[in-house]
Amino acid sequence: MIPLRDDRERRFFPVVTWTLVALCTVVFFWDRKFTLALGTVHFADLMMRPREVWLAITGRGDPFALVTLYTSMFLHGSVLHLAGNMVFLAVFGASIEDVMGSWRFALYYFGWGIAAALTQIFVNTTSLAPTLGASGAIGGIMGAYLLLFPANKIRVSIPWLGFATFKLNAWVMLLIWFLYQVCIPQDGVANWAHAGGFLAGMLTILAMGGRPAVLEAAQREGFLGNNSSSAEHS
């Protein structure tokens, strides 16, 4: 399923969300000398490799590997990998940024990405396979979205049904996505990073006091308009 948009009205332009989309896109093409004919050229050493990070954490390896927990979030393996991640980021990130505020959203985004990477490392500490992509951080956005806006409608497109489009409740789509990560692992895909980021996003909302507390704080701080309640329950 490819999400196209949600039905939530937002008060502010999602600056951080679209900045992240732009940065990931620029880095992708910069890494390939602005052509799709090449693989990674400049930034291969900035991919995260679980074993190298694990050795750095335990004091037995190069500390530079810790930097890749961050840098790997901006790298993508193919144009489809990039496009898929950026679509999910744009659709779900905008609403979470709108509620949390831009600076707080940026901090949580990177926190969720690091939590996702650490989950993948914990599951497979011996792997030297390079891990890259924004999927773990985006998983955190989706986990937060599940708790904040479960009843929102998401318009989705199904490629294997001729790209037919229809609306789903957010909780249905997001739970299907999460269960797919856990129950149907795929070769070459860091499924546990996705799941770890998703759970980190949910735990963040719970640690902030849960849905009512987060939305009340957003209303108080001016991140939500007066008509936000009806949109949130739609």
C-alpha cells in the first residue's frame, strides 16, 4: 500500500518534514554524481554496519562507526527506496510535526532513527551488511501517528490492483504495516529497524502522557487550531 495523503487539516507548513525530504533527495543524487547510472560513490563509508557499531559501543572498535547511526538515515539504496520512504515521510510526518512543533519533531525524528538502528544491531550484532535509509525514523513517525490519529482516513493506492485508490482508517494501515515488518521478514530489508522505530514512536507518545496530553499541549502551545478536535476524530 502506498499512502497518498491523510485527511487531517494542518495549521502550519511542515518545514522540517519537507527539509528532510529535500536533504535525502539531494544526498541520494549527490552520492551518484547526479546520475542514476552509478551506485554509491561518495558516501559508502557512512552506511551503518551493525557489527562495527557494536564494536564501537563496547569499546573494541573505531568510534567513528557511531556517527553512521546518524548519517545512514540520509542514504538510500535505490530510487525506489528513496521514493517509497519520502512518500511515507511526507504523508505522516507533516501531521506529527504540526502537533509537536518543528524543533521537537526534528529531535524525535533523529532519536527514532537511532533507536531503530540500535534495534537492528541488537538483533544481529555480527552483521557487516550495510544498513541505510530513513525507514527506521519514519517508522517512529508512524508509531506516533498510530496513537495520536488512529481514526484519521488515509487515502492509499494498491499497485497490484492497478493502482486503485481508497481510504483506510490510519490504525488499519499502520497495524498492517507493522505486522508485515515483524511477521514477513525480507532479504535485504532491515525489518527489525522498522519495527524498532515504530515502537519507539509509540513509546514517545506514551512517555509524553499519551494522546490527550500531547494534543492538549499542542493546543496550548498554538500548534493546533481551534477546529483541530473534529479533524483528529474524523
